[in-house]
Amino acid sequence: MRQSKKETRIRKAAGQLLHADRREAFALADTEDDMEAAAEWASPGPARRREQPDHS
């Protein structure tokens, strides 16, 4: 079955948009992983409790 030019252009444009969305999703996933790793490296360890002043 033969497609019209309009159908062909629509199918091609949809494919290009889909590929762009996939690339963006992969880039965001990589960035998220990098941010988690950076947060782990930046953390000095368990947070210290600050002394509460005695208000008695």
C-alpha cells in the first residue's frame, strides 16, 4: 500500500520527535546519576547534632 506524501512527512516528523525525547531522557538520567554521586562525595558524613542552649 502506498502512503501519501503528507502521511510520509507526518510519520518522519513523529519519528524525529520520538528520537529527540529519548535522547533527552537518556541525558537527564545520566545527569541525575552524576548528581547523586556528587552528593555522596560532598557529604562529610553523618550530620552532627548542634548543642541546644539551655533555656532554664
